[in-house]
Amino acid sequence: MSKEAPVGLTIMEKLMGLLMIAIGAITFYVTYTNLGSAGINPILFLAAGLTLVVLGFFLIIVKAE
């Protein structure tokens, strides 16, 4: 017998992935367009934005069990 994940869990996982992609893309875009006012080290914010985008894609691609 195979156990399947509840439908609500699967939907929320995909929605959280989309939300993480959106937040990561906005963070990356705003930091990239305002590099001068981002503070001492804007690379940290760029990396954080890209990390959120990658994790969001991972949440969308992965299959819940």
C-alpha cells in the first residue's frame, strides 16, 4: 500500500514555493538595482535572494510523500 500526502499539504507546499520565489526575486531585484544604498556588503542580500528562489523551485519540483 502506498501512502499519499494529503491534498492540502501538497497545495500548501506548492504555494509556499511560489511565495519563496516571489520574495527571493523581489529581494534580489531591489538589492541589485540599489547596490549603492544596500549597505556595506550587498552580496549577502543577493545571495539570500537567490537562495530563496532556489529553495522555492525545489519546493515546487519535489513530490510530497
